[in-house]
Amino acid sequence: MITVTKEHIEAALKRYQDPYLGCDLVSAKAVKDIRIDGDRVRVAVELGYPIKGWSESLKGALKEVLGNVEGVREASVEVTQKIISHSVQKGVSPLPEVKNIIAVASGKGGVGKSTVAVNLALAFQAQGAQAAILDADIYGPSQPRMLGCRGKPETIDGKSFEPLVSYHVQAISIGNLIDEETPMIWRGPMVTSALEQLLTGTKWRNVDYLVVDLPPGTGDIQLTLCQKIPVSGAIIVTTPQDIALLDARKALKMFEKVEVPVLGIVENMSTHVCSQCGHEEPIFGQGGGASMAAQYQVDLLGSLPLEIGIREGVDNGRPTVAMDPGSRAARIFHDLGRKIAAKLSLRAKDYSARFPKIVIQNT
């Protein structure tokens, strides 16, 4: 009779590569417990990213792996999630009630950055995380329309805002405080101050991922915002077009300068899907996101098609992930959300909460 050991089980688990972490669960320190009772094995896995909609598939894959271990007759797998805070830039303090801030940026406008941001927040929420979105585009706020929440935020104490909630996602935007057609004729310092007030003056509640929809460009405003907002990681949105890629590279370099890790690149509008016949064609070029990812040694997280349904959804306050969860586009957004959260889970943890604060008092 073969005696099954912990080493046998760990060796088997190392052969399974988590598609979102990009490594095995043992190396990722996600295997929290292994219990062996003769020919029965129980394994507990704890992942640092949201797993709703994925946990059953993972359990099945791990049971199959364990079932192939000689001497194992019965295998059970428990999969849980624990989303924690990760480190931010030096000299910037994390926000209370917000574990992680993910900046969504593009060097150029018109590449679908806001569409990606809102669907990404919805994907986090749908997968079992508490998500929120901050519309940081003071000059051209679009999230109130995209989320269908155009009302004004309430204030209970007269000092802070209550976030609006749409599709269970907490949200705030300058667009919730002004008329949709009112132009914001402000200089840089006023814009930066307004964004800081929206960020710190909103009563966020137990947020795992706060998605910040940054304004396009890489000027003084964007740089200042990235230096003051405690960002755990950034996503660059581009299209395959050479002109868009030129500006996307500038956005990536900006994050490098302020020491914000770039989690990866999302290529939007990679192919056009005809609404009549379903024919796909790369009308903006091909392979641009992949070549940029290879050049800067970051991941190409995924490619999104140019579909009329995605555009119609955000224009009408009915984003694809919320209103058409079974669609191809929604599945891509869910996959992106898992990849981004999983990559973030492998980064350094934030230990600031463990250290006591020193207070000097006159006695």
C-alpha cells in the first residue's frame, strides 16, 4: 500500500498552472492547508483575487490533478478568497476603507478607456469583490452617463459625499455635481484640488478595488494626480493603431517615473465585428498591443472587439458586463478582471496598518 505524503500532494499541485496568476498555487503561497487521512486528501486554497464564477472550475481542475496521485482514492478541495491591501507609491498614504486603487489610463483620448474602466469595475463586483469607480476626468466626465447614475451625491455631515451606487458599484464624479453640458474652465491646480476632494471626501465603504478613470494625456495634471493618489497598480488602454500606441507608451513611462507598477496593457477595438454577418476585421491594425507589451516587458492582458453593443450599452447607462453578462465581450471583461486582480495579488502587501501611530500629547 502506498503512503500518500504532503510532498506528493505539493508536487502534484505544482504541476497545475493557475491561468490568472501565471504560476502554480504552491509558488503563489495560495495552498493554506493539506490534510491526509489514509487515501483521502483535503486541500484548502486561498486566493488573493475574486473567484465567483471561477471557483467551481478551479475545484474541478485541482480534484483531477489530485486524483492522479498514486494512492489517493478521494480528494476534496476548498477554495476561498481573501483580498488584501497592496503597497502604493512611497510617501503616499493608503485611503481608509479602500484596499486597492487601480488606475486606468491612456495617453490618448478616444480609445475606450472609460468604457474599459466601468466594465472592469462591474467585473470585479460580479466576481465577488466590493468595487467602486472614481471618474477622475474633470474636464470630460463620462461615468455618470455610463453607469446611469446622474443624480447628485448626498452629504450627511456637510463635509463629505455619500457615493452613488449603480449596479452595486460605488461611484463619484464631478459630473454628479455639475450639469452635463457645463464646461469646466479650470486650471491645473483647481482640477487637482477637485479630484483630491472627490477621492478623500467620499465615504467609500469597504472597497476592495477602486477603479480610477484617469483623464487622457500625460501632462502636469496626470502626473500630479499619480503622485498624490495611492495607486496599487495601473492599466494602459490602447488600440492597435500606431498613433494610439505612441501615446500609450508615454502613459506607461509616466507610471514608471512615479513608481506605479503597470499591471498590463488592454488592447481595445482590436477587431471590428460586423453586426450583420459577424465578420471580424482588424481595421485599426494588428499586433500593436502585443508588440508594445513585449517591448516594455509587461503583459498583454487581453483584446476587446469593436462591437456596437458595447458602445450602445455605455451610452445608455447599461454597461455590457451588467446587462449582457453572457456575451462574448462580458466574458472578456471578466477574464481581464481576474487577470488584473490576480497579478495585483502577487505584489507586495501593505503593512502600514500593522504599525502603531505615534501621537505626541502635552501632559
